[in-house]
Amino acid sequence: MNILKLMLPLALGITALHASAQDTNSAPFPKFMFSPAAEFLRSTHSNFFNGPSIKVNYQGASRFRPGIGIEYSTTDIHHDNGYVLYKVKILPVYANLKYEFNPQSKLSAYTEASAGISFVKYQEAADETPQLTHQVKESGLYLYGGFGLRYRAAKRLWPFIGAGFKGFHNSANDLDVNPHGISFQAGISF
């Protein structure tokens, strides 16, 4: 939770500086688009991972928008591969590529993909002995693919919603702990 307290003010401070530094006489799109969002993942194991994220994408002449991002998602309990995981905290850091179908339109659809590394921390116990826990810290491959809609509410303000499929700790080993599922996000780009 401490990282959440640090991440939100940092994101808001960066975005405030970005908004105040924009030249109102420049092109309709800023060179960099900041997109803070609330993330909601419905796991295939019937629980939820929620938290904030922020992405920064470069707005070049192409419809492709490369960028980077970070997210912080948590859940209190998660059942996976015969284990009970408590106090799961996931911090993915990733590269992002977004394709906007009609960037000049008031309502525009986009698709995006992200890949990176997730830093995962949790307390693990076997299903048979849920009171006997030990701390686990690991990292793994983060993958996301999805689509969304954004709406131009003002000259430099675009609320958006998105949905996709996300895996926090992808591996070729099917016995690894891998929270994954359908993901939803809502935020504002500027």
C-alpha cells in the first residue's frame, strides 16, 4: 500500500507539470500522452486484482503509439495451483504499443499490447494447511492485449475505457503461480 501512496501523487504531479507545459498553439496532439487509469482484473480463479496504473505514449505522425507503463495491483487472497496466496502485490513495468484507428475523431477506437516484467510478492500456503505461510518474492513475464475507446472531452483531455486479457506472471511451467484473466481499465489521457 505504501507504493500506492507514492505512485498516485507522483502521477498527479507529473501530469500537472505536463498539462501546464503544453503550448496551446501547437498541434492538436501533445508529443507525449499521459494516461493514468484504474485497473480491474477478474482472475480465472474467481477473484479480483485492482490498482492504479500510468502509461506514457509518444504521439508521432504514425497511428502507432509506443510507450512505457507501470501498474500496482493487489488482492487479499488468491487460490492458484493448490496454493493459497495471501496479500498478493504485483508491480509490472512494461513497454506498450497502441494503435489508434482514427486519432482525429471525437470518439476513437484503439488496440494495444504490452510486454514487460512483473515483480510479485505474496505469502504462500498449501491448500491443506492455509495457516502455515511463507513469504515469496519472484518476477515473471507480464503480457497484455486489448482494445478500448477514447472520447475527446476537451482539446487535450480524453477519457477512455478498455478491456483485454492480462497475465501477470506468464511461464511455460503450468504449475507456476500465474494470476491472469479479463482486464478492464478506465482513465483519462492528456
